[in-house]
Amino acid sequence: MLPIVEIRNVAQYAGQEVVIQGWLYNLRESGKLLFPLFRDGTGTMQGVIVKSAVAPEVFEQARHLTQESSVRVTGKVRADQRAPGGFELDVSELEVLQRVSPETPYPITPKEHGIEFLMDHRHLWLRSTRQRAILGVRHEIIKACRDFFDERGFTLVDTPIFTPAACEGTTTLFEVNYFDDKAYLTQSGQLYNEAAAAAVGKTYCFGPTFRAEKSKTRRHLTEFWMIEPEVAFARLDDVCALAEQLVAFVVERVLARRRAELATLERDVAKLEACTLPFPRLSYDEAVKVLREKGCPIEWGGDFGGADETILSERFDRPVLVTRYPSQVKAFYMAPDPARPEVALCVDVLAPEGYGEIIGGGERLADLDLLLKRIEEQHLPRQAFEWYLDLRRYGSVPHAGFGMGIERVVGWICGLEHVRETIPFPRMLYRLTP
């Protein structure tokens, strides 16, 4: 039995006969020679089929292969610096698992396609070299996040998708039927994370979150993934340090392990290499001053929009931390600054190059009476939060955390223009398929 090998590992089999399983990416013909390009999900490899060296039926089968037909190919691995990846496969046998019919050819051809066409065929577009590179970087980012927290003694705790009430804002909830009741798709796992932090000290959750924002900007999805740490006995400065360390760790990991994918995406890695600690920090007050100097008509007390975040981040070659936003623009659970209650002990991390907020978090409100007051002020259903209030009745402590949006980070690190390419099957205001 010949070894079945992945294309990324063919260098280990130079001079040997192997089996490659994959799909036809492209095919060139030159007289009595065929040059099929195969892909298997781990890479691409050029095959060489000499008419006189194979059975007539093998040559004819290969000659009539169509784009994305699935195949099992046998051949000898040969080093050739001119070939993609530095190796070629001298094909001796070919088994066609499924031949794409010429009557219904593969719809995504080498020609230019409009973005709506590509999004309608997202299930096939994922097979392209560029999209596979993005998927590889996304995988590395997620693994880096998990490794970062696991190596620092955090416990992964899964939080629910169905929730009884809002955690961020009642206007951005997806309501669903829940037997004889109603529930909402989660906006964040944070509230449950706070309960877990009181049990294990340091925790994080990772999962999908949902925001019913009627937004069509290049930064917004209705379904996205967040990694959210929560730490008992932590203050604002603690989570600021944790956030910048996480971002630097993730960037360093991607640079170390995904250079090939970044090259495929034509990403300027010098801009990522500048992402070293410490990151610059601004208070909200300082940020407003900067924006006004740039001609922005922002008033103190307003939240920052995408254009504001772009202006702020353009001043730096690495992410910037903006702290102490007005309490009125932050969620009910955010702790106020004791020395200045009109601002919250919070932080946003803004990525450079105009990619905006990638992290939002801060210190949580640990005082029961003040938390009750905030719930009442925002007209939230107290009964739905009784379990959350228990966390302040039984051993309340200072605690803090944040959420990092995976897609925002993927977009920044890959240098993508739109968040729709950062997730395999994006859900947006007018996009629910495929």
C-alpha cells in the first residue's frame, strides 16, 4: 500500500511513490504532456502526465478532467524549484471520484466575479486560495487565544446561547420562541462568565454571539464569535494589561506560523511586526480633544463611531487603548469611576489602519444597590436578573473582563476590506444564505 500524503508534507516523500487525494484546481495541456494542478486543502501541487508513460485511459481521463473534479492520484514526488511548492508529481495512475459535468461547470472561474455572486456561492468560494488562507489565519487566531488563556490558568466555561434578557441593549436582541415562553439569542456570555469567575477565579468563554443591529457597515455582522475572559479580584488596569498582552500574543503567533497565508493575502507584515508592547493609551477626554482638533463635531458624552475610531487609531502604528468612556454610553453592569462617577472604568482596544474596536470591556459593578439602581434606570426586567444580583449578595468582589471579536481581529490581521470574508458563512442584515 502506498502512503496517502497531504500536499503540505510531500517534501518528506521526495523520490517516493505516493497517493494524493483532492480536487483539480487547473489543467494545462502541451501536446503529449498534461499539467494538472491539484489541491487537497493543505496546499497545491502540480502534476505531470506524459502520454507515453501512462495507460491510454489514464491520459484521456486526465485530459477531460474539469475544474473541481475530485480525484485520487498516484505518482512519484520529484523536486523541482520551478514548480509551486518546489515539488511536482509524476503521475502514473488517476482515479476520478466525481467528474464535474461540462454541462454544469464549476461556477467560479478564473475570471472576475461580483461580490454578490461570490457571496451567493460562498459555499464554493471558500475553496479559493485567498479564502483558504483567511480560514487558516482565523484558525491560528482562535488557537492562539485558547493557548493564551489556557497557559495562564484560565478555565473554559461554556455559556448559554438562549438567554432570558438583554445584556447589552434591548434594541439589538433576536427574540425566539422558547416552548411556552420567549427567549433571546445571546449578545455576550459575560454575565454568566461573572458567575463562573466567582467559582474558578479566572475563566473565559468562546462562542457565537448575536446582535440585531440594522447596520450595513464593513465592520458589522449579525452573528459573530467572541472570546471573553473574566477575572475575579481584577481592576481596570489588570484587564487593560491582559487585553494588550492577548493581542500581542495573537499577532506574534500568526506571524510565526502563517507567513505563507499572509503572503497569499499580500498583507504588509511590517505593519503587524510593529504590534509590540506596550500599547499607547488615551482617556476618553483626550480622545475627544484629538477628534475635535481633527474637525469632528463630537460632543462630550457621545459614543465613537467607526470614522472616529479610524481617526484615533491612525495616530499610532499599533493598537491603542481608550479608557473611561461616559457611563451613559456603556452597559448597566459597568462600574463607575469612584472619583468621577460620570465616567465608567472601561476600555476599548482600537486596531490600527482604520480597523476600529476589536476589544471592549472593563471593571464590573460589584455594589448590589448601585447595580439595582442601574437596572431600574434602564427599565430592565429585574426578575430576569435575580440570579445575576445573587452574585452581589454572596461574596461580591471587584472583578473585570472583556470581549474580543474574532472577526474584527481576523479582518485586521489579514488586511481585509470587509468583515464578510472573515467568517466562513457570514450573516448580515440582508444575508442569511448560504
